[in-house]
Amino acid sequence: MTLAVQLGVLGLYLVASLAIGLIAYRATDSAAEDYYLAGRTLGTGVLLFTTFATLLSAFTFFGGPNVAFSIGPEWLLVMGLMDGILFAVLWYVVGYKQWLVGKKHGYVTMGEMLGDRFGSSRLRGLVAGVGLLWLFPYVMLQQQGAGQAVVGLTDGAIPYWAGAALITVFMILYVTLAGLRGVAWTDTLQGVFMLGVLWVAVAWLATSVGGIGALTDQMVSTNPEFGALGGGAYSVQYILGTAITIAFGVAAFPQVNQRFFMAKRVETLKRSFALWPVLVVLLFVPAFLLGAWASGLGVAVPEGGNVIPAVLNEYTPAWFTALVVAGAMAAMMSSSDSMLLSGSSYFTRDIYRPLLAPDASEEREGRIARIGVAVFATATLVGALLTQGGGLGAIVALGDTAFGGYAQLTLPLLCALYWGGTTRTGMLAGIVVSQAVYLAHVGVLSVLGMEGVTVAGVTLLKASYLTWEYALWCMLLSLVVTVGVSLVTPPAGSENPAKFGVGAD
């Protein structure tokens, strides 16, 4: 009976999400701008929540609480306060300027914007290729999280592959049907739902145990080091390095970066990035505290499992645990659907159309986009099934690696947006060199088994130089190479710095 209740709650939620997608389908036309950007008509609430829900993923819901469970609640500083503030600043610095030039010239993707400014289809294809490269493991991460969520919810009665396949099928259905409008509407539902169930979960657990003070006392009694700020794995270098890498990586995430183009008015954009830190803290505080508090409750978390379903199974009814896991599935779906849509736009707009079929019609591009969503999702599902043994440590490691890869794009992007002296050769060199060095580190360290120090299945520290992780040094390299090469190379005849010369309020 318990299993039937859990699956019923989860099934109702997924059907509700699909129904919203079907309604959005009726309001979406065949134009690429409408399919990918909802016609640039999003208001403050929907833009804020679609960006919010897009970023909330298995990395947040399962990786983060497990880190807090293993090494302490300071993970809240890394992902909550610090990245809430850092990304809000980048949303203004990158997003506002990008919105201005996108509105003026009708850009849909970052690659299209940079390719037009520098008159280069190679640069356009390179940016799209890098975006797709790091998107693949991050979509896999969501499918891994979905599989593990269902296993944890049903105590293994439903296998890993079924959970991963379930989320994949539903994503393909409503993304191919409704495009960005449907994704944005479901994201808003999912964002509100996630916030609500997590705060109710905190209240329920606190009531069951004797209050927040009792939960905190038990946590500190069991793990005295959790009562002090910093120390252990939470060195200054780890906190700052991880926060900076994630924030700069988020700014170049395809599904987030495209949202910089979507606001209806400038006031919409400004209100959204002002409210962003508040929304982030409202989600991360309950999620990560649940993980940290569970460490003092003697909750048994199976190897490769996740802490939130484990603690809720102990202290709340089955139907409520199912609601919270549905919230986690919502986080993964709201990330994955946006990733699939953005990945499709990167392929069709920046690779297929300019390089393979320049005369393709809007209708043909739309068909290719929808086929691309299904193919990409299926390929990442295969990858998720082949790597299911990695557990939560793999989720954190995959997410961290993808953030670092995207972070290598952000400083060259800032140069392009704000420095008229940036040249095509400088952009190409900055992106290629930093990506190559970063990929080399990822590959070599993985082969040597030196990717990091692992505690309770969670990767904590990355290889470093002078105590700072290599992703930050690669970011610095991207800036130095972009600026240095631009200073010694002339602009190509097809470059047009005036494209980005738009005023700001």
C-alpha cells in the first residue's frame, strides 16, 4: 500500500507537468524565437522562477544535502549565500548587456551573438560545441539523480533504470511539444512546489524531534566540528574556489545564459536579479540543513543513496516523503528540460543551420530541434545507465566538473561584451586554450585517480596549484590568452564591434 501511495503521488505530479506542457503547446507557434525564447515575453515572476528552477538539479537536491551530511552545513555558504550573491552580480554584468544586444539584433544563443559580433561561423560553432560538450554530463547527472531518487523512495522496489527512464520520457514529451513557453510555465510550478515541500519538511522534522534547537544540539553532539564555522574540508580556498567556479559556470550554462535574452522589459530583468539571492537562500537553507541535521539523528543512508529520502522515511508519512521526492524530481526535470531545449537550439542555430543547411526553413529547423531533443536525451540516458554505480559522489563530481568547464567561457564573454579591442583571434585562442588545458586536467586526473579527496562517497577537494583548484587557474588563463592575443592581433575585416555598442540604463 505504501508503495502504491508513493508512486501515485509521483505519477500525479508528472501528469500535471505534462498537462501544463500541452496547454503551452497551444500557445506556441513554429517560429524559432517563440520555441526557444517564448517570444521574449517573460514577466518577472516567470523569468525569476524559470531561472531558479533551471538551476535546481540533482546537484542541489541530492549532492548538496549529502555534502552537508558528510562534512557539515557550511555547504550553505558555498551554494547559498555566496553563489546567490555572486550569480546575481553576474546576472547584472553579463545578463543585462546581453539582453540589450539580444533585443536589438534578435540573438537566440550565445554562439549566434558572438559569431555575429566577430563575423565568424567557426567561433559560433566552437561556443556551441563547448556548450554541448559540458551539457551532456550535466543532463546525465539529472537522470542519475532521478534513478537514485526512485530507488530511495521505494526502498529498491523500483529499479534505478526505471526512475532514470521515467524522467527522460516525460521530458522528451513536453519539451518537444511546448518549447520554452511550456518549460517556463512548468518551471514556475516546480519552483513554487519545491520551496513549499522543503519548508514543510523542515517543520515536520523539527516537530517530530523537539524543535530546531534539539535538531541542532543532536547534530553538534554527534559531530562537534559541525558547530564551528569553517575548518576541515571547508578551507577558505575550497569555499571561495568552489563558489567562484560555480557562479561563473552558471553564467555560461546554455539554459541559463539563454534566459538573459528572454525578459519582456528591462524592468523585468532588473527585478529578477535583485530578487535572486532571496529565492536561492529560501531553497538552500532547508535543503542543506535537512542533510546536516540528519547526521545527528542516526539515519542510515545506504551506500550511493541520498540523505533526504532516508531521513524523511524515518520521521514523516510515506505520502509526504513521496511529495518531497516529487519535488526533487521537479528540480531535475526543470533543469533537464531547459538543458535539452538549449542544447537543441545550440545545435540547430549554431551548427546545423550555418554549417550544414544554411537554406533550411523555420519549419525544418523546428523539426530538427525536436528530433535533437529526443536523440540527446536518449544518449544521456544510456550514459546514466552505464554509470549508475557512481552514487552521490559521482553526482557532485559530474556537476562540479561541468561548472568548471562552463566557467572557462565567462571571462572571454565579458571581454567581448565590454572591451571593443577584443579580436576574433583572441576569442578563439582564449576559449580553445583554456578548454584544452581544463580538459587535460580532467582527463589526466581521472585516469590517475587523483580527481579529489573523497569522504562518504562525496568528492571534496580538487587538484590544486598554490592551494587553489585548477579550474580557477584555467579561468585566469582564458582571460590572459584572450586579452594577450587580442592585443597583438588585428581585427578581421568582418568583425563589427559596433554590434555591442548599445547603451544601458
